[in-house]
Amino acid sequence: ADLVLELPLTDPAELRFLVTEFEPYEGRCRFAPCMHVSEPDCAVKPLIGTALSPERYERYLIILDELIEKRKHKYD
């Protein structure tokens, strides 16, 4: 059986606050809010493979995509 995770989050931009590795870098990206995906001069992305495991970042992206999709279809 697949594990189903229901987050009380509705705003995908809020997910970044739940990743503890992102905390020291909050506010250091060029753009705010930065979702740490494809924004230029992101302070978090260079951490992948050092202070942030690639697997943990990949899980962040998966959950972020799920939240974005859920939000798109919220009123369907």
C-alpha cells in the first residue's frame, strides 16, 4: 500500500518553512519568496549534495509538485 500524506498546507510557498536545512538561508535568495526550485541566485540550491542531501531535496520537489497540483484542482 502507498503511504498517503495529507498536509494541512494549502500554499505551496509555505512548504519551504518545513525543511529545517533551508532555515539558515531564508531571506538570502535574490527573490522572496524563493521556493528553491528554478529561481536565479537561490541560496539553497548550491547546498544540494553538501548540507542538503539530494534525496531530501528530491522529496521536497515531489511534495511541492503535489501541493501545486492539489491547489490547481482545489475547486474542480
